[in-house]
Amino acid sequence: MKELPVFCGKDCGGDACPLVAKIDGGRVVGLRANPASRKGILPCAKGYALASHHYSPHVLRKPLVRHGPRGSGDFRETEIDEALDLAAEGLLKVKRRYGPTSIMDLSSAGSTGALHNTSLLCRRFLNLFGGCVSLEGSYSSNAAKYALSKVFGSDFPSSGFDPQDALEAKAIVLWGANILEARLGAQLSHFVTAAARKGARIICIDPRATSTVSGLGAEWIPIRPATDCALMYAILRILDGQGTVDREYLRRRALGWEEIFRHCSGEGDGVPKTPEWASRICGISEDHILSLARLWTSVKPVMLIPGYSIQRTEWGEEAMRLSVLLQLASGNFSLKGGSSGSLNNRSPKPRVGTIDSGDEDGNRRIPISRWPDAILGADETGHPPIKAAYAAGSNLLNQGGDVKKNIEAFGRLDFAVCNELYLTPTARHCDVVLPAAGPLQKEDIGIPWDGSYLLYKPKILGYQGLERSDYEIFSALSYRLGFGEAYTQGRSETQWIEYFLENSEIPDKDAFKREGIYIKDSPPARPHVAFDRDPEYMPLRTSSGKLEFAYPGATRWREEDWAKHVSGCAALLITPKKKERVHSQGGNDPEAAKENKIQIHPDTAMRLGFEDGSSVRITSACGSGRGILALTESIRPGVVSLYEGSWIDPEEKNISPNILTSSLGTRESASCVMHGVPILIERA
């Protein structure tokens, strides 16, 4: 038996988790944590499942060509050359008739790495083909990126915090951050757990009592979904009213904070954002609100970790602005053990080469949540119709809001092709499905979602059928379409890896390959400290040199808008992540991927006349679906939870949450809204 380093390369919030594969007789028979790892860089259950996913009988080993109606799942198997020829012909036919911007790039981060990055490889291919319709932003963090790029300007990419700093915190507030299930990097859970053991106070503000609450012994504040802004307004008003806010400190470092403070005091809408007001809106007690305010005034340092969930609401951009302002106003912005209030993964990483996407100047760009509207022609006029799509490392038909609209959009395409490991809902609606190699079949360098380290894996297993790496697929298509040399630059996969290593800071390349990990030893990164100490001498890269909380288009959370939002609904839907899978990457067990129980509090079920196991139909403004109720005390009353990533079920035995969500997105940046969705519930 031999052992080789490996990482999964899944877009789970870790992206690069250090593992060692045990190989016996040409098969991977087990995985364990890489012993060369340290500093709390730990793998998770999704990585440990690599072998079972690879050996699933549902893995695609041959190309598929659609034989029946789109979405029927009726395909014929074929040889790889015929499938590549058909894919090239289909794309070229659409381009010749409608132009390059009639092809949409529907790729995403199903595979991550320096080379085998599905999003970059597909965009590189389509850009060299003449351009495409590209999707701006991501379903993960688009509202946060939009808002914080305004607040921090060009310094947004380094505006976050180092997970090691959690060890210095006296209190850690996990605001919508379920870090033990939905990972925010491979290190954060380790350091927060260690901080809790040292005696740090841990508070979870979340509609659900997750395993993070129980695992960390945290205080649970069961907030109503999408009311995070109201609670932050109330806390800021208390801090300001008590005279604990240093206004001169804020004036030197920020613009636009006065406007938010005036809104907190009730100027404009005549509603002071008092604890009593916030209690009624958020569904939590005034005592909890006052206790949180006391925390920010009496404890230093406080580390605020905003989860991505709070920016996947109708007012997600404002929630992220307020997260930063709360840390700034309370004096925790640059403290050792504090945080900036920005996203966790905005910190420097070790230097290494990567594949690039090429020239994007000729592309038409649309917000990612609006891709089906663009295909259906609802977003704007004056552009060529979108008639083809390429999906690599993505399942956007299932993962985008308003699944029924997504299916309709695929029905309007003349041609659709995907690279895929399994026959996902998106693959079922494609004309050609090219079988993609799995993580164990590709050499690559792992770049973490958050963390100062790099990983390496060799190609551990060979091909079992006609599957190919995404790089091989796009290279073969590029040569068929006349730009192969431009795409590959004459390099094989191994030559690209060597090129990346030559352009890295890794001092011992042989040791890196042997051990599978390079850790950059450095103190915790605090890139915003210099600005905070001397904002005039070390200004931010914004137009003013300061943090900018107000800008054209910035929207405030208002009670009148909230009242319209929830009017007539029976409950609010949330769609959290499931710890056992990454989004909808459940193709190794398609039936299990369709399963999804509707979690609801017993009091809510009783109020609506249901019991545990009731078959119900849930309806939103976008659609409806059937499912089975599962009663739990671990969710606040008035909230319904459906795990995101569940596959759409043609037989409608189970409900996929994105049947109920919308493609329109937030008013400010058209970012996805996956939490706080108003719904009705009736017996099926």
C-alpha cells in the first residue's frame, strides 16, 4: 500500500483541504488527514468522501448525446471524438448565425485549482472563441462583494481577517455563520473552537440552532430571517445614544456613516430604531438586544464573523455595510482579536501561478441571478439572442432561483453542452454531455478559499472510460475550432503545473510535491491596521481614501418595505447548506440528492394544522412544490428550512428549494435572495 497527497478541490468554503489517499492494487481504499498539515488546516467529511464519489456507479464514463426531448434524460452513448465534433459543430453553428455573444458561459466552481478550475477554463475557451455572455458575480457572495467593494474600494480583496486572530478574541459573534457545517475556510472552525475552550463568549445569531451552536456551547439568538439590518440599526443606535461612539474617530476614517446613524434615530421615516422596535421586527427579546449592545461596549476585542447567509436576503448589501460599521463604531475594526466586519476570505494568499481566462473585453455581462431572464429576452433589447450555453463545473439550472424559469430558458436554446461527472438536472437538459475526470484523476495545485497555504496532488488514478479532464476537453475543442495553440500555449497539464510552480514563492518544490502542502509562516494578516492607525497617511483605495458607507443606489432597510415583503405569508423560507454535500454535488447518489424534508417548529405546524410527517404543498411568488414536514425545536417559529442543493424531482415527490426562489435578486445589485422568502403552506 502506498500513500499520496490529495485534495478534493470542491467549492465548499475550504476548496483545498489536505488529505492523503491510501492506494492498494490501483484503488483508493481510504483517506486520512495529511500529517504534514498544521495551524488548524483540517479536511472535512466532503473530502473524506472522495473515494466513494469516484467509485459511484453513477459516474459518467462515456459521452452522451441527447436522443429524446430536452430534460427527458433520454441519451445515447457515443465515442469521445464524435461527442467533441458535435460540441464544436453546435457552438460554431450558433456563433456563425448569431455572433459570439449568443453563447452564454454557465460555468462555475465545481472544480477548483490552479489549472483545473472549471470556471476559468471554460471562460478562457469561450473568450478565445470570440467572446460570450458572461455572468457577473456569484450565487455565494455577490451582494457582499458589491457592497464591500464600494465600502473598501480596491482594498476589498484584502479587507478580511485572519482566522488565527480568533484566539485573541474575548467574544465571537457568528452572525448567520454556521462554521461547523458550512465552512468558511479550512482553519476557522479550529481557531474558533480553540477560542471557545479558552473561555471566549460565543454567540450565534441564526434562525436555526445549528450544530455550531451545540458544538461550541454558544448562546443562540433565534433571529427572524432577513431582519439582520433592523437588529444592527438598534445596536448602533444604543451605542451612539450611550455616547460610546467616537464620532471624530469615525469622521477621520469613513464617509456616509452619519446618514446611517440618522436613519437609526428615525430621521427620514420617523421610526427610531429602538430595542422595542427591533424586538418586534426581529422576533427576539429586548433583553437580548440590550445584552448584545452591552457586549460591544463592555468587551474588547469582539470578533464579528458575518456569514454569507445574511447577504443572501432582500437587503443583503446593507447587512454587509452595517457589519463593517458596527465593528468600526465599536472600536473593534483593527484590534488584535477583532475583525473588520468584512468577509472572512479577504486576506493574502501565497503567490503561485494560475491559468487565466483571457481577454474579456468583448463579452456581454449580466448579473448571475438573471441568466434565465437574459436567455428569455426579458433583461434588455439590442443584443443578439442567446442561443447556446456551455456549462462546466456547474448545475445552474438547479442552483439558480426560479427553477421553472430556468427549464424554460434551456428550452429556448438551440444548443447546450456541459462537462459533467454525473447526469445532473442541468446535464439532463443539454444536447451533449462530455464526461469529466474526477479530483483523483487530475494533477493540480490547490489554492484555499481562505488561508496562507498551498496544496499539491498528483494524478492518482487513471481513466476508467472515456472521461477526460476539463483542460483536455477544452483543448480538444479549441484545436477543432482553430485556436488550440492559443488555448494550450503548447503546454500539457504537467507542463502548466511546472510553470505555475516556477512562478510561485514555494522554496522547495520537491518537498511540496512530496508532502503535498506548503504553509507560509507569518503572523496573522491585518491589512487594515495601518489605515486605522493613520488614515491620512495610509488611505484606502477609495475616491475619498476612507471607508464609504453611502453611495448612489445604496438602500436602507425600511419597515414599510418589510411589511409589504411579509404581507399575507404563513412563514419565511430559508435554504441553508447541508454539511454532507457541496451545493448540488450529490450525483454519486441521485435519489438521495432529491430527498429534502421541510423543517418546521412544532408551534408553527400546530398553528397551521399540521403534524410531523404531514404531506404539504409550499407556494411562493415563483412556484410551488410538495414535501414532507419534519418537526424540530432547532428552528425558530414562523420559519421553514429546506436544504439548498436538493435536485429537482420530475416526479415531484420531493421539493427543491429553488422552485420557490426568484431569479430577480436584490434591488441594489440583483444578487440572489435565498433566505427570508415569503411562503404559504397547505396540505397536499
